[in-house]
Amino acid sequence: MRYRPFARTGMAVSSLALALNGEDEDRKSSYWRDLVHAAFEEGINAFELVKPTPILLAGFAEGVSAVRRSLLFAALRVDTSVEARRLEHWVEEIVASAGIDQLNLLTVDAGASYAADLLADLMRMRESGLTHRLAVTGQGEALADDVAAGHFDAVVSPFSMRSGWRDRNLLREALELQMGVIASDPFPPELIHLIDAAEVEKKPRWFKKQQPLAGVGTYAFLNATRGWTAHQLCLAYALTEPAVATVLVEVESIKQLASLAAAADRDLPSTVSAQIEMARFSAQGASADRKETARRSA
């Protein structure tokens, strides 16, 4: 596993970070323990707890007990359902249950710079050492305002093959401000739809021969690059952005974790960059055509 520096923290984080989401209540604590152990075996040292349940926390605590705390990068996503007056106590309970003493990163949704009470609570938790750093997550103008405000130490933002120059510039602006940059959602749902549409277009139709160039200029290459899966290519692409310290993913199984971890150690195939640009250009053109058609029919 490759490692990258995380802003000014002096700590190196694995290029792949694992989100542990407690929304799936069918998971047992042993599953979370085994997933954490599997992550360590792959060289992953960065984790984010999302909607943590007692079962998730028990499994996480057991899993991380096998490593020195100084080697672990532990983050917590603030649950919006937690009442503001209970936020600090909630964070303290999570930290205690997870067996980690303190957080490396506490993450809140974009727009926090305008919430004076929330901001004050966050600053107090950072000053007390409950968390070393504060992060804000989101995208677009809301996140840009938080970056410019200067209250946060890191950003967590979606970044994928579908991200435009504004998204890339925002990440680079954050880096220039000495903020840690975490990319998330490298394989968004809209990309799945584009792949499916490309696969349908490639299939031969009744009484028509299959075209040898069918699929060119679409995202069909994501399912047709030898030695790579679509998810692996998307992860490798996100890691080509120099501003990104780590890419945060949520996995469905240990097998998928191993697959992504293997991709994090590989460079994106040289031919893929051109295919990405062709697919992006074609998708933008198709979107413009649909908008024009809708305008004329309105």
C-alpha cells in the first residue's frame, strides 16, 4: 500500500481509506473486526466511522487493538441526527467505545462555517484534544465557502471520472491552504448508469451486424480493460490527482476490499486517460443534445 502525507499533521495515511458504516444493522461485531484486520493486512491505516452503532464500535475496538494507536488514523463523521447540545458528549462516547483515546479527524457537513454554535463546539473539541483536526465534507459552493473561511484542517469531497475542473480546482485550493484532502465516492451512481447505457449500445440489434467500434467514446472501457475492474479503474483515476491524500471507500466484502487495495498500488493504464476524456466529452455532448431537445419541445 502506498502512503501519502496528510497535510501538516506529520502523519502518512494509506492511499486507500475505509469507511465503516453502521447503517447495515445485520452486520455482527465479528464482521467489523475481521474487516479491520483485513484492512491492516492490506496496509490500510485510515478509517472513518459513519453512523457508528455499539456493534460496529465493539468490532472496531477489537480490530484496532492489534496495532499501536500512533499508526492508526481514525476519523468520525458527525451524524446529523445528533442534537447539538449532545454533540460533544456523543463524540466522547464514540471515542471511548472505539478504544482510540482521541480522534485524528472529526468531519461535519458543509455549511458549518455559518453555524456559530456548532463551530464553537467543534473548536472546543479540537482545543481539548478530543480530536486533532476538523474536516468539512460536501461539494460545490457550500464547500468552497468553508474552505475559504479557514476554520477547518481538511476537506472530504466526491471526486471521480465525472468530476469537472471546478471540483479539481477546489481540492487544489484546499491543498494550497495546507488542508488535508480526502476524495470520496470515486464510483458514483451516475457512472454506473453511463456504463450500463454503453453496454446496451454495444450489443448487436436484430438484423444488424455488431460494429467493431461500438462503445468507443463511452464508458464501456471500464468493463473491458484487461486486468482491471471498473471499480479499480475509478479508484486509480482518483489517485492520479496530486492534491488527494487518500480515497475514502465503503466496501461490501473483504474480497472487494482486497481488490481495491491491489488497485491502489497500481498506476492507471496509459491508454485509459484518453478513453476517459473521450467518454467525458461524448457524455457532455449527449447531455447538451437532450437539453436542447427538451427546450424545443417545451
